[in-house]
Amino acid sequence: MAFDHLAIRNSASDRSSRAEIHNPLLRPLVARRIGDLPEPMRQELVPLLKELSADARGRTEASWGSQKAPMAVYWKAVSVYAMHLSRIVRPKS
């Protein structure tokens, strides 16, 4: 049986181009519920989430510098998820 490398490559690239792969918080139920928040609330949340992400990035660097790898990984995850949330919450254009 021969493998169709082109088909495998296309299916992999199709998967990697889907938004929910890059941002797991876009899965339907979560994204829909967050997207249903009132516009004024979402407008207030975006800068707060971005600030949380920036703070967590700083804590990540400090943890790496202190050789506290588990905490660095934790803060990195906080930073990534805060940015994912900010992109879901930002006002619809």
C-alpha cells in the first residue's frame, strides 16, 4: 500500500489553518458564550486581559531567571490563555 504524501500534507495543513487549533478557546460552546457577553463588558475585558498577559509574560521571564521552571511554565500558560481570551472577547467588527 502506497502512502499519498500530498493528501497527508494537505490534511495536516488544513488542520493547522483552523482557528480553533491555534486558539482552543474558540471551540463552539465556549466561544459562543463569551461572544454573547454584552458589548460594553467585552470592551472593558480586552485591555484587562492584555494587561494580565503582559504581567504573566514578565513573571515568566523572572521565573526562568530564578531557575523556577515549573512557575515559568505556569505563567507562560496564563499569558497565552489571557491573549486567547482577549481575541475572543474583543468587540466584533
